[in-house]
Amino acid sequence: MLPAILLIAGGIFVLLIGLAVASPNAPLSYLSVYVGPIGIVLGGLVVAAPGLRRAIGVVAVLLAVLSLPYGYGGLLVGAFLLGFGGVLAYLWSPVPPGRGADRKARAARSHD
């Protein structure tokens, strides 16, 4: 769940700062306006499709690097959140059903 939160927060930072610094004279400055919503969608996809978490993580890290020159990566905060969320999404492994219950039962038995 933490990777999704970081990806969504990073996407919001990149989007808001990108809107603030976008200039009509520099068309590439609007690139961060597109990177932000993609980061938000990737955060939702990590939760909705955990099987794609590795691909989502790689794309999120690439988006974080891409957001740096355009819109300053959400004042570096958005780029950091997108990058760190992407790394966590890549490394995250969902707990199979029933595994969490087994751990709780063993912990309860060990306290008796």
C-alpha cells in the first residue's frame, strides 16, 4: 500500500508544480503536466493489478527521472516520491491469502 501512496503523492506534486511553472513559450515545460497524472494512475494500478508491480515500478522510476528537467520534478519532492514509490513497487511482494492469518495464530500461540 505504501508504494501506491508514494506514487500518488509524487504524481500530485509533479502535476501541481508543473502547472505552476509551465510556460507557453517552452512547450516541453508542459511535459510534467502529463507525467503527474500518469504517476497517479500508476499508484492506483499497483493496488489494482499487483501482478504488474515490477513493470509499474520501472515506469515510475523512468517518469521520476523524466520529470526532473521539466517542472523541476515537482521541486524534487515529486521526483523523489515517484522514484522511491517506483522502487518500493518493484520490490513489494503481496502476502498470499491466509499467510497473514498463520502468522497471527503462531504469534498468539507463542505468547501462551
